[in-house]
Amino acid sequence: MTALRLLSITLLVLAPVVGPGVAAQAAAPIYRGFAPGARYREFAERARALAGAGSLVCNTSRRTAQLMECGVAIRDPADGATFYLSAFILEGRVAMVSLGDSGGPPLVERVRRDLSAHFGAGRRTGVSTVEWVYGRQVVRFNWRGRGSQRWIYITLEDRDVTDRINRYAHRVR
């Protein structure tokens, strides 16, 4: 069965299930198996699977038990790419996940091409920032450099989850 025929059958079967207008909405952004808004358990399972010898470390915020910060060095077996993975988990959901790396200018170009192939053409929002917007979820690629060194960050954020941080933040007067 050809791929086109299989896609057509899938769309015909799923169209009544998802309802009208849902197909027009952008799907949640997923990068290397991580998605903003995902449940903590899904995030932790994926992070541990890619952690190799390291272990996922999560610390509860000193101000509220509803917020955790997690981090681990990962290696994606699909292409061998290594990243430092960090995330903010709020009320059991991924508010923000970031993949960071360092290298030279070729790293920036390689990651930019990979993200463009994955998400399409992004929108430049600064000198060294490109982003893709999916409703209230955002993917942002940011890089900084000094000399021949570059630091890159790929951030996936769910603004519906991050907006709930205000419930726990204490304002300084």
C-alpha cells in the first residue's frame, strides 16, 4: 500500500473522531521526543531513556512543591546528538523544556537546518533567535557566541502551563 493511500485512509478514519476545525489547529510541537505541556511521567521516561550513564535529577522549588527543576545530559540515539536537557515542571506538567549545547558556528547551522526541516520556516525575533509558534506553545532557537565558540538553546514552552506559576509566586513589595 502506498504511503499516500495510507495517509488518505488515516485522514478519512480520523476526521469524524477529531471533529471539524481541529485539523486546522497546529499540532503540539515535539522535538527529540519532548513536548511542552506533556505529563511529568512521560518527560521523565524519555529523559531517563536518553540519559545513558547520567541520571535525571529533579529538585523541588524551595518556595513551592508544585514546581520542579530537572536536568540531565542526554544523547539521542537517532543521530548521536548530545544536549544538556533541563525542564521546569509545574503541577505535573512540562512548562518549559530546554536542550542546550556548545560548539562552533557549524553547530548553529546544523541545528538551524534540523529545526527548519522539523518545524518549517521559523520567524526571526532577534539577531540570534528564531521561533515557531503553535497557539500558546512556542519553540525558540537561540544562540550566543564569543570568538569561535557558540552556545545554543532549543526551548519548548507551554504558556498555558507557565502562566500558572503566578499562583505560587510571591510578589516583592
